[in-house]
Amino acid sequence: MTAPPDVSPRRAAMLDKLAALDEEHARAVAGGGPKYVDRHHARGKLLPRERIELLVDEGSAFLELSPLAGWGSEYTVGASVVTGIGVIEGVECMVIANDATVRGGASNPWTVKKLFRAAQIARENRLPTVNLVESGGADLPSQKEIFIPGGELFRGLTKASAAKTPTVALVFGNSTAGGAYVPGMSDYVVMVKEQAKVFLGGPPLVRMATGEESDDESLGGAEMHARTSGLADYLAQDEHDALRIGRRIVARLNWRKARPADHDDFAEPDEDVEGLLDLIPEDLKEPFDPREVIARVCDGAGPGNRVAFDEFKPLYGTSLVTGWARVHGHPVGILANAQGVLFSEEAQKAAQFIQLANQVDVPLLFLHNTTGYMVGAEYEQGGIIKHGAMMINAVSNSTVPHISIMMGASYGAGNYGMCGRAYDPRFLFTWPSAKSAVMGPQQLAGVLSIVARAASEAKGEVYDEAADAGLRAYVEEQVEAESLPFFLSGRLYDDGVIDPRDTRTVLGIALSVIDNCPIEGTDRFGVFRM
Amino acid sequence: MTIRRLLVANRGEIARRVFRTCRTLGIETVAVFSDADADLPFVREADVAVRLPGNTPAETYLRGDLVVRAARDAGADAVHPGYGFLSESADFARQVRDAGLTWVGPRPESIDAMGSKVEAKKLMEKAGVPVLGEVDPASATEADLPLLVKASAGGGGRGMRVVRALADVASQVELAAHEAASAFGDPTVFCEPYVEHGRHVEVQVVGDGHGHVLVLGERDCSIQRRHQKVVEETPAPGLSRETQAALHDAARRAAEAIDYVGAGTVEFLLSGDRFWFLEMNTRLQVEHPVTELVTGTDLVALQVAVAEGRTLEAPADAPRGHAVEVRLYAEDPAAGWQPQSGRLTRFDVPGVSARFANPASYGLRLDSGVETGSEVGTHYDAMLAKVVAWAPTREEALRRLAGALSRARIHGLRTNRDLLVEVLRHDAVVSGDVSTDFFERHELRARGGAHRGRGAVDPAEVSAHAAALALAERHAAGRRVQRRVPAAWRNVASQPQVTRLVEGYPDGSRTADDDVLDVEWYAGRDGYRFAHQDAPALGATSVRAVRVAPDRVTLQVDGVDTAFEVSVRGDVVDVDSVHGHVALTRLPRFVDPADQVATGSLLAPMPGSVVRVAVEQGQPVATGQPVLVLEAMKMQHTVAAPYDGTVTDLPVSVGDQVAAGAVLAVVHPREAPSEGDQA
């Protein structure tokens, strides 16, 4: 993508990052590569995303989750599975599709993490789950990291069923050994004729175990399961038929959203969404006004929303912007970093605002660009820990849904207070401009250098400046790399890296998904240390 | 005597046309209708209506006895026959008169006199009207070729054949006689010289029985397909005043020769400035509106006046302007003019200034038997409407008519509309070079000929592109959740959305993959984008979406914005634009395998075994006739024929075990008989 000459440097930099994001997504889409994709197609089979395209409603959106899982690891980007939220017969569902072109769809440690995350989203938001199964089970070389935690996947299926969020398995191919429990634990099972293969032990294992001679079809064929074992509820003639049946199953789930009001009457943002690309400085040390983001992401002034953004406590703790807005008609409370640093005032303002949102059952949106809580004698003496703890207490115990968007920096305890990954926001998406770590790379390298220098001085040694420069550069580089979005997304520390211009759409989908379960704000927080 | 209540022994547009004049004159109206026609506008528009049970013309509109009884039952005092059906039946005219009703038509003797073409020719020759000499097929020579074989009792081109080789004469005469016998019940045929590139020109006359014969100008009806008129106009283009006067004079003599009373048409074959009598039609013609427009008359009103015994006066005003009529048919010109049936889901002709009547000034007249929602069957003539333009000059009338037709919204059925537009804009037609062999002389796109005219953009492809986006927008608008998220939004783009369409209306036939129009597109924040923006399939170099709404899409093709109107009903998409009308059928995303059985298949209601097969393959069966017996769970189930037809497939035999849903037999329904009704 070549930028015209009149493009701002900020936009040019963001466009470069977005081009890089497209490339990484393309790697995930490529799955096992052309050779395996062609072989899969030659067998008359569809790729996971091709199956999903047929499964979801025409014209509906599909929000793919964790597409970069496994990025930077030894495994293929995407972790041999596609997960996401799609709309099937008007029902928002968690869709999970194995990618059989990647090592037969076998699960590696990142696959398991990605599946856990998908299950968590389905559970927290009360979504039915549709599994498009074609997996050779565990990737055996990494079984030690999968086998024991992986059991949770099957337990999760039946817990979901018990929680009245139905589970559907459409079996397109292998689903053997432990994998057999995916259909086994699902409420509805569809198997594709002459393709599905569902058994605990295949012919060689059976012969080893009992001496019995058998074949795939008699042990686990679709016809057998549909007519004899009863494990399959529906026999599909082919993949299209399986997807058709899957859609009919969902159509009959009698699904009712907890908050069905779909807000149709809202205005588009007051400012042009394209402006987001001109907003984010390349150097995150330079702050930017999050109100400019809010004006491009939230509903504009219009019917039912006389003012686009009602700012709360605008004159107090001005490094954190708080206030009320709407996204696609859904009310949200917003906490957005304005000046990077969080002081005591900001922390107390945040704690109060989070309580207000809980009082009126309004979801919270955290827009991250923070370098953390202020340090220094004055602030320590002013009780910055106490106040930071109040904010973390509030965000930890809040029971309204939280959504976090990593716009820029998200460093230190600021990441916690702003509802970083460990604070279980319902959704967390990252802009390509974001960085997250315990502190900034330069600071971290500098700290290490100071500590090392102090140690050598204490020993009376001459400090090796050259080695120090090398160490600082190395640490800075490593921390920089490990604080970048692809790396963090690869480790499942977010739900995906998104184009800032898609933020509004992603939030619209997320808030609609959230409406599948009731919102009940808490009035019980931990003891606020005053 | 004054007519108070008039029955029209006809259907469709001509019934509406006659009713229209009746309302003007203050006469009450009576319709007769077949079962298939019960919902057509002409039935509703009549003051009272009488059902003629059944559907075929033989059961209904050709049953003179039933029509006369209907007239009596409905208290009618007059009968107008329209055209076709009983309009040229002298017997029916007598039945009507014998019943004490007024017959709005010529005397039965006149009908008889003109009914036989052989006799009529002799009569005309005697009256000094030029006729083509008859050729005795037995003694024909090379010099007589080509010859035209005609049925004496014929009409509408049936029983008519051109013979170009001497060796074929005998066999063609025999075939024509056979055809004539089956079509008209009279095998009499005759031969006359065939005039190459001849024109069909006819003259409208009205005699009042008081010694006046009005001659209301001529009509050129040369553009015909299979001897069926397609385009009619008045005045005839390119005639010298002398030829025109001679034609009118010949027509007057013809009418006077038989002391003709009522409206009639004397048809001539014209070549250069020579002409010969063909036949006289003793009724109102389909194409009468062009004459009405140019002469400012109401021919039905004149018919009524004559029937009431009034004296006619020549129109006060001189003929004005030029009028062109086209017959809009439910037919497929590219498939041998095959008649089409189905529901007319939309029928709008823009800019109509009058219906069944003359507009106050130059304008567009529409005489239509159908309206949006009408069901078009195969029992009767497939003409949907006549669209007539009246303008100061011929060029303006042609252009106006072509424009109105191209903008008309006609959905649900294949029609000859594109053909009509192409004809009206054809260089030969515009220059006045018309003849009855027009369609043999010119290759037309609407008949499968090569593309010509504006640009190389493929109308089906570009319309499919518009349809795909309109459908997407429709789907998006129908969402129950995430309603305002951009349609088909993806954060990870893996593949385009694919909309699969085939040209034409669904007819149950399988489509070869080559015919599928696959439109691939992406959608998102910035709207819609085609996967192939270089548009090779369109025959363009670029295509992009400018504006997209569920019923209207603007595409920019090679820098030009074009709007497409898109109507969707189920899987059927009608697209109208400057590229013409394109009907598309959406291929379903999924096909339920249970639906993938041949039409007419009888399926096993449950698993069981076949204990008896009561029919053989190829055997005709009647509704309810047992086909086979299936035993399941100790119960015997008889599988019966669902309708009259023929067993075309019988894949099972006694003792076979069958699964539920298995095909046991296929019964092909018997074709419903179909008859035309029109000359």
C-alpha cells in the first residue's frame, strides 16, 4: 500500500502497520499452505473459513477471534483452528472450526489456549457453540502441554450444555480418540457421510488391544453412528448438507437474548473514522486526546442521544477521561487515558466511575494509553498505591461487562487498573499501534543498567560502559519486540489486532454479543482502602 | 333499437377495450369468463360476469350456446364478439340474432362470403379489386415459383407454407391440407404466387348499411413473425398518394361489393406500388387502435352505432400524426417464439396517457388484458398488451414507443419486449424498409443474434453484479441482530462472498455450471467492492459500486455511473437498467437432498418392501390409480398416481426393500391442451 504524498506521517506509519497486519492474517488464512490446501480441496472438502462462510447468515458479520494465536511460536499462525462469533439464523454463536490443512487439524498448546478463550467468551456471554470438527486430536510431540489441561475442553462442553447454552458438533472428518468426546459431549451431532470418523481407537489400536479386525467405517463411520450407535443425530450427505442441517438446528434453539432490544435508531459518529489513522503518534511518549477517538467510535449526537459524549468529572483527574456515550445504541461508560500517567486523582475518579456504571448496569469501555501510575516521593507519600489499589479493586469486582481497547501504551499496573487481560474483560482488542509491558523498553533497560551499575560500584569495580550499552540495546530490543501487538496477540493476550477504523464495528458486535446475558452491576466491592 | 346491456363474448384486453367504450356510451357490461380467467381485470371491470366452466377455448369462449345463454341470464341485449374465438362465426352471429339479441358485427352472410378465401377472391376479382391469380399446383412450372399454399378457411398463418422447389409442391400442399383440416376442420387449400419481400397493408372500413362506407385509412402490418403481426402502424410508410388512394378505393369497392355493414378490414399484399387483395376480416382487428388515434375515432363506438342502426358520418377532422402499435407477448423469441406462462409479478408501462382510449393529444396508449399479479396461462393467446405511441411523425412515434417499452417494468415472465425495442430502433424499420420477411432478413440480438449497439458490456453479467449487491443489502437489512454492522463484515478477510445467479426465471431445470453467473464481492467499512474490479466478465475494464440499496444499485462501469433497479421475490431477481431487463434466479446456498428428486417422483413414505407393482413403465395412469403397494410394519400402503400422466420411470420391483424417501416411480403429468384463439 503506497501512501499519497499528502498523507500524514502518523497515517503512513499506521498504514504500514496495517499492511503488516494483513500479511499476518493472510498467513493464518493460508493454513497449512498451498500443498495441503489443494489436497484438502481435491478431496472435495472445504476449508474452515469456507465452512464458516456457509454456516453464517448471508450479509452477517463474522468476528474472528485470536487469528494470530501462536504467532512467534514454532506453530503455524492461527494455531490450526478458527474461532469467532458468527450469526446463524439470527443467533450469535461461538463458531469453532478445525483447520485440517495444518497438521491434520491437530491441537498444539496454542490451539488449546485459543479454544479455552473461545469457550470463556461463549460462557461469559451465553452463546451457543457450533464446532466444525476435523481434527486428528492432540499434536503428539506437544502432548505433555496439552493432555492434562486439555480435558477442560470436554468438561466445558457439558458445562455449557448444563448452563442451557446448546452445543452443536458438525463432524467433517477425523474426530478420534479424545477428540471423539467433542461430538460425544455435544448436544447435537451431525456427521458427514463417508467423511466423519469418530472412534476411541482406530483399527490398529483395536487390533493391539483385543485382536479384533475392524475398519474405519464400522468403528466410527457416519452411517454407523447415525444408524447403529446413535452418536450422530443427523447424517449429512455432504459438507454443504451438514452446514444446512447445522443452521436448521440453531434455528430451532428458540434462542432469546437476555437484552433483545436492538437499537436501530442511532447516529453515526460525529467525526470521520478515517481520522483515527492521523491521530496516533508514532512515538507513544507523545500523548493524544482520547476524545478524538470517542468522537470517531461512539454514536454521534442524534435521536436518543442528544449529546455524543457526556464527560464525567471533566475538571478533576484530567489525565483520565471518563464519561457516558453510546455505541450502536448500546450505552457505555468510558475510561480513557489522556496524558498517559495515572495520578491519585485519576485513580479515585476511575474507582468512582466504575461504581457508577455498576449502579446503573452499564458496560464499561477502557481505552488504553497509559504508562502506569505515577512514581516519585511526592506521589508515594500522597498514597498513589492506595489510590491505585482502589481503582484495581473497583475494576476487579465490577460485574458489568468490560471491553478493553489497547490504543497505545499499556504499561505497568496501569494495564491492570485499565482492565488488562488478567482482569478478564469480556473482549480485548488491540490496535497495531499498541504496546504493553511491565514498563517501556527504554525504561526497563535503563533500570537494569542502573541496578547493574550500582551493583558493580558497590563491589568497587569499574563499570563496563561498552557492555552496558550492549545490554541496554539488547534488552530494549527484546522488550520492544515482546511488547508489540503481534507477539502479545500470538500469546492470546488479546482477542485480536484490529484496524482502528473497525473499532466501532467490533464494539458494536461485542456489545450485541454481550446482550445475550443479563447485565447486573455489583454493589459489593473489596474494602476500599481510604 | 338502443343497446342497454352488452355482453362481450371474449376475454382479456379486447373485453376491457369494449367495456371502456360501453362505459363512455352508458351501456352496461357483461363478461363471460373461463375458470382460468376468473381473476383477470376484465371480469372485475364488467358490471356483471358469467362463468363458463372449464378452461380450454372449446369448453368456454368457443361455446356459442353457453355464451348466448349467459347473455340471456345476465339480461344482455347485445353481444360483441371481439376478435378471434367466435368473431367470424356466421353460425354464432345467427344464434345471437335468433335469440333476439343485437349482434355487434357484420351480417352473417358477409361473414360467410369472406370466410372462404377462395370464394372471397372470386368475389373481389368480380368487383374489380386486384387479386393474385390462383395457380393450380398440379400444373405449376418453374416460372410460377415461389408459391404460397394457403388454407381457404385459415387465419393466423396456420396452414400457410411457402414452396420454392417444384418437387416439393405436392407434398407441401398435402401437409398444408392436413394442417388446415386439423386446425379449421376444412382441408381446402389453394396456391398463389408468393410475393418476395411483400408488405402487408390493410384498410379499415366501416359500413353503416345506409349506403355509407367509411374508409379510415390504411395500416402497415408487415413486421410479422410466423404470420402473426408484431408491429402495426398507420399511415403505411413510404406510400405514394396515388397508391394510398388506390388502396382505399379498392377497399371501398370490396366493402360495397358485399354491402358490408360494420367494421371490417380489407387486407392487401403490397409490393412497390402494386397490391393484391388477400382477404377481408369481418371483425374488429387487434391493431385497430392505431387507426383510432390517427383518425380520432372510436371504432367500437362506431360498431355499436351501426348495430343500433344509426347513420355514420365521416370524421370531422383530417387524420393527424402517426401511430405505431406493438403486441407485447409472453413468449421467448430466442426459443422459437415459445409461449410463456406464469405470474406477471410486475407490469408497469411508464408515461401512459390513456388506456383503451385515445389520449387528448399525442401520447402513449396502453390496451392491456393483464396487470401486476395476473396469472398468464397457456390456454389462450399469449398477448399481454398492446402498446401504442402516437406522435406527429413516424420517427417520433417509433422512438417514443421504444423508449416506453425499454422503461417498462415487466417481471415474472419472459416476453418479446427486448425484441420489440430492437425492432423499433432497427435501421431498416426506422427507414421504412419493412416487409413480412423482416425476421428472416435481419438477425436480431433478442433472437439470439450477435450483440450490437451500445458498448460491449454484457447485460446479464452487469445486472448480476447489481443484483448481488442488492441481495446483500437486503440480507443485511433483514438481520435480527447486529443490524447496523456493515454487511458481511470480516476482520480477517479470507475469501470473497459469492452470489450465484443464473439468467432467467426458475423452471426447475438443472443449470449447467457454465451458465452460472458467480459474482464475487467483499464488503466492509468502505462499502462493497467486487473481487474482480477489472471486470473481465462484464466486458469492461473497471467496475465499482457507487451506491447500494436493497432495491437500487448504482455501479460505475468504465467511469460511467449506471443505475439498476432491482426487484427481489424469493430467489427471483429482476434487474432493470439501460442495459435492459434481466431476469435472474439465485441459486440456493444449500439444497436439501430430499428436494433433489425428479418432479413427479413418488417416494416411499416409510421403509418397507414392495409387495405389488400395479403398472408398467410407459403406462398412462389416472389420478388416484394405484401404482404399487408397499408393506411396512405389517401394514400395506398403496402408492397412487397424484395426477393424470404417464409412468416414465419404475426403478423398483416386487420384493425390493426400500428406504423412506426412496423413489418408487416417476409419473410425468399429461400436458394440458393448449390452443390459440387469435387471427
